[in-house]
Amino acid sequence: MTLGALRSSIEAEGFPAPSQHIYHNGQLITDDSKTLQDLSVSDGDMLALHIRDMRGNTGIAPGAREPPQAPRAPQGGGSAMAQDPELIRLQILGDPRLRSQAERLNPQLAAAIDNPQQFAQIFRSTSDRQEEARRARLREIEALNSDEFNPDAQARIEEMIRQQGVMENLQNAMEYNPESFGRVHLLYCDVKVNGVKVKALVDSGAQATIMSPSCAEACNIMHLIDRRFAGVARGVGTANIIGRVHYTMLQVGSKHLPAAFTVMEGKSVDLLLGLDILKGHQATIDLTRNKLIIQGEEVEFLGESDIPKETEDAVTQEPTVQGPGGTTIGARSGAVTVPSRASPTGGPSASSNVASSSTAAAAPPQPAAPALPPRTAQPQQSFSENDINTLMGLGFDRQAAINALEATGGNVEYAAGLLFQN
């Protein structure tokens, strides 16, 4: 069957041939003289049909059956707003690669892909919000340019240019290096201290090997602590040093190594192997093979499921901000945690930003307004209207911008980083 014959069959159902736009794998096919086989259409493939004519009407003959109408994007200045949401939806439906990308970047958008009305509603809501933010930004720029000799205005323009560069850098990172937003799990290995099995954290950035009091007690070496070495360790915070165990045996694999431990309170790690042991015994951290090599002995690093629960609990106590699709974002680390089961919701509150280029590629969607975790009542912080408008200019609503600023202590760059997770 040729493409022209297929169009004739569709026309018999009441859809004129000039209004038919047929897509295969997201690509428009137009050569009516070629057969479906010539167009690489095989059994089981899906063809997407979009009814639209050049005048923007439905192109339906009088008395013919009316097909489902394609939602239209609102008219505006943004490039995404000039796109037809139904056309974008069909392109995603016809391209498995784009669909998997939508499912990964925005589960809410993927859930609405089979509902044209809901998809168009999400699209229009996002477009309207972006257009409003764009106009607010243009008004601010116009006001600043009206007084070009004002040093404060020039400083603000310079800051806006700098922030734009930061945002572009962030977007490039999300597109080309999304792994940087993930959480890297720590390196643990099984060792024995005084014959007692311990899960030790390997930390080449620690100067000394540290043990917790509970671990020292479990290993029956509390009586060996020299309390003359007591003190206070200062770094990001402070911790009490109980003392030092000058000599005991540390077993790594089949090797028995002499070791000294500093016993310190306030650590969630039982045993931390520092640089004194690693360098003293010429250890090698082989990340390619995921092994610790010490004096020829190779020890496998523990998997994520074997890492001590207390360490993961300490990480999860980090303040978080709600992100898109039910994800949570660490306020300090920026790490994204994906829920085990997403429960997508639709409607105007769900947001996405899908743009179509000449190759019908979908851009990363914009997240919904993040909601801060419960906290004790605090005085309402006031933030600069310029900072709020800067975040709104990126496509987020006002409340989302305020929430992100509150979570990051008013730092615009960190707030934008929280909002841009997808």
C-alpha cells in the first residue's frame, strides 16, 4: 500500500487529504508515491495522524464526522508557546526515545501523554507562566536601562548577566552531565579490629584514623584508650576526642596490620580509615575495579545495600525541598532522590516545558513549585524583589521562587539549582 492509498482510506472516514499529517517515529512522511515498506513502516509500527490545515482550521468537509480537536498553544512571544501542544504530543508518542526521555525527566508529563486535553492544559499553564515571567523581566530591564548612568542600575544589569551565565552553565550540566546531581555512596569495606568484624569507611581525605566509642567498646579496646590525648576536634563542627589507642591489630582481608585509632565522639561512622593507615601501608583505592588494595591484598568495597544504615540516615537528615514528580532535593548537596513509586497528578498545577525544534526534540520540562518540609514557626523572611523576579524569569512561579530562597538562605544561585532539578 502506498502512502497516497492510505490517505484515501483516511479521507473516506471524513478527513480530507490536505489536512492529514502522518508521522512515523516522530518524523513527518509526505511522499504519497512511496509504499509503506519504502518508508520503513513495518508490522507493529505506529503511525500518528494529526488533522490540521495551513489555515489552522480542522479541515473537515461539511457533514463529515468531527475528529478530536487539537488543543492550541496560547499566542505569545515565547518559542515554546508558538508550538502546537498536540503536535508535540504526537511527536513524543511516535518516538520511543522522546517518550522515555519524558518519563525520565517529568513523570507527570509522561502520565498525561495519552490525554490530549490534559497535555494541552499543562502546556498552556506553563506557557502562560513563562510569558508572564518574561514580560516582568523585560519590564525590569527597561526600567534599569532608563537610567543608564545610575551605578546601582549598572551593577544590577551586571548581576543579571552573571546570573544568566550561571543558569546556562546549570542547564548545560543538567543536559550533558546529569550524573553530577546524583548522590555518590561512600566507600566501605569489611575489616576486623581485635578479631571483631567492623564496616570501615575508607576516607583518603581524613588525616587520622577515627573510631567511635561504641565501636571501641564492641572491639574490647576501651581499656587501652590513652586519655592524655583527649581534646576537641574542630572542622565543619566540633567533636570531643576521648583519647587514643596507640597500637592494636587491624585485619584487612588476610593481612594483619598494626594500627592506631583516635577515639572520637559525635561521629555516625564506627571506623574511618584515614590517610595515616592508607599511606602508611601503601594502600590503593581502585575505583575501576571497586577494590581497596593494601600490601597486595584486594578487598571489595561494599555495595549500596551493605552500607551501614546509620550513615544513610545521617545523609537523609539533610534539609530537603520538594521537586518535580515527587522527587526531593538536598538543600546542601543538591542530590536528587527519586521516590520508589511516582503518583503523577495532572491539572494546571502540574508544569512542564516541552519545546519542539526542527527535529522535534523535547526540551527538559520545568518543575512544579517546590514545597518546603515542615519546620517550626519562624518569622517570614523578606527577599529582594529582584531576586524573586530573577527566578520567575526562569519559568517558575512566585511562590516556588520564595520557597527556594527560604530553603537556601536567600542565595539566588542555590535556589535556582534546587528549582532546576528534573
